[in-house]
Amino acid sequence: MSRGGPAAASIPRWARDGIAAALCLAAVLLTASGCSRRPAPEPAEEYPESYAGGAVLRLSGGNLAALETGAASVPPGLPSGVAPAVAALAAVDGRTAALALNRTGLVILRIDPERKRFRIDPLESGDEFDGRTVGGLFLREGTLYCTLYRDPHFETRPPRDPPSVLLAADPDDPASRPRPFDLGLGGEGSGLFALFPQPDGSWALQFRRPVEDGFESTFRRFDPASGSSLALSRGVFEGLLAPRLLASAPDTLRGAALALAPEGVPVVVTASLADGSRGAYVFGEGPEEDTVELRGAVSASGAALVSWNAVAAAVLDGKASALRLPVPMPGAVYRDAVPLEGAILAVWEVGVFPNIEESGVVLLPVP
């Protein structure tokens, strides 16, 4: 007989059941203790997407997402005023750009240039974009401004009150909602059609109101610091927007233009400048029908310009680089760009005027 046999046999059944339950509980506690010592899960990646090899994004369903291999556009699309599209962009700083998505809202794209990664944050402004068309986007003294107006020809959504709105947003705070900026012009302000920031800090404004045989335009120069405005004639207004010689452009923009433009043809350069204004510059000679248009921006990071046919130039850290951009889809053309720290962000679209079928952006590191 084994040692302890009689004693074990004398233990009551209820006691044996209690011992078994205690052993099971101890096993559960030991297992839980072991689980608690497992490594904590990795924190979420702050910049979840990579652009090391170039990121091609397409606007679909209100979001900018990676373009699928072999994707193609489907004609005829929609008129540009009412089509979902990347309608405007602006550099906020060397690591941040803002984009106005027509019919969708404002988003902020942020990069980590050291690791060549990026993320996109919405600014929760979509309700203001319903039934309105993006007219422009610019940054002035840390505030992002976006103009929205009602397309007079193609809009199908119910009328908005007011038809036009100027939104002001804080690009550093995605949680804050863009707010309407009051021009203090009453009914005339509700017809805002276009806004052109000027180098002196004023804004050149164009308003439109419907009349029996179409539309009538009025023009003003507005000082956002004081809220005062001055009525302008059409001639004076157009004079504020007239192209200047390229020699008067910022050095970085001039360098990018000369690196990109072909020789022996007239060239028009349209660019957003570091102070938030937008300027047009001309150079070169030749037949008017051979004119080449370059679009882009100047920021604290440098300058970037793009041509419709997927060629671009950037001047970053004093170095000029020529770039061949990817062609996202058959028929895609480029129409704007901004420089970032060690990178270029460019807008592309597919369509036959006045329609847009597809739209998106390319984020590409600059060697």
C-alpha cells in the first residue's frame, strides 16, 4: 500500500471537490499572470503610408487612396465645377500641405521626410462644400482660406444661403472646424466669385450677381486687417492680375522655370508665392500658339513647377532638379504642384474639357 493511501481515502467527497476547484482557480490565475507579462502591442504608426518610391493617390469615394494597378478612367465624367476632384492645394510649411477636394472638403497631408512617410487628416468641412465649387485655396499668416461659390452653369444641388462662402481654417488643428469669414459686405459678399491675394496683404475680389441676360461682375480691393474695402473698375482689377516679367520672380521660382521650360517658346508661369499671393510671370519669345504654361508654388522649402505633360522641376536647398512624374492613367495631365521638404506634391486629372473623369495627387521624393 502506498504511503498516504488510507488518509487520502478518508477525505470527504465535498473536500475533494473544493481542492479540485482551488487547483483550477490557481491554474487560471497563473495563465492570466503569464499573459500580463507579454509585450505590449506596437503603437499605431503616426505616418502609415510610404512615398519612398513615389505615392500615386486617386480621389475616390471622398478619400485619397492608393491608385490600383491598371485603373482607367470612365468617360464622360462630370463638369469640372461639380466633379469630385483635387481642386486646389497650398503649402503650409515644409512638411505640410492643404488640399481642397471639390464636393468633399479640406484635408491636410503631412510628411515625415526622414522616413519618407505620410498621412492625410480631414478638416471636417464637407457640409460647406455641398452645392458649391472650390474657387481657390491659400495660406496667409498661418490661416488657411478657401473660397467656395455656386457654379452658375452646371450646379444641380439645391441653392445654398449664401451661395458663396469664404472659409477660414487652422491647418495645425485638424479637430477645429473651418469657419465662414465675414467680408462685411452684406449681400454683395454672398456673390463672391474669385479672390486673389496680393503681395501687400490685400485681396482682389470679384463678385457676380445674376441679371436678366446673364451675370454682372463687380470688383473690390479688400484689406483683411482693417475690414475696409475699395471699389475697383474692371481695368484696375485686371491690372492687379497682369503677368510680370520672370526677372521679377523669386529666385527659386525663376530657377525652376528656366530648368523646365523649353527654349525658343513663350512661357507663362503661374505660381502661389510664399506670402500667400499668386503671381503670373512671362518670358521667352515665339508664336502665341506655342505658349507653354507652367504651374506651381514657392514656399519656405523652395519652388516647384509642373507642366501638363508630367515633367516637373524643383529647387530645394538651392539645388535645381528636373523630374519625370508618373502617368497615373492614360490621358492624365498635371495642373499644379507645391514643394515640400525633399519632395514634390503634384495634382493630376483625366478628362476632356469641361469634364473631369478622375483626379488625384502624386507625392514624390526629389533626389
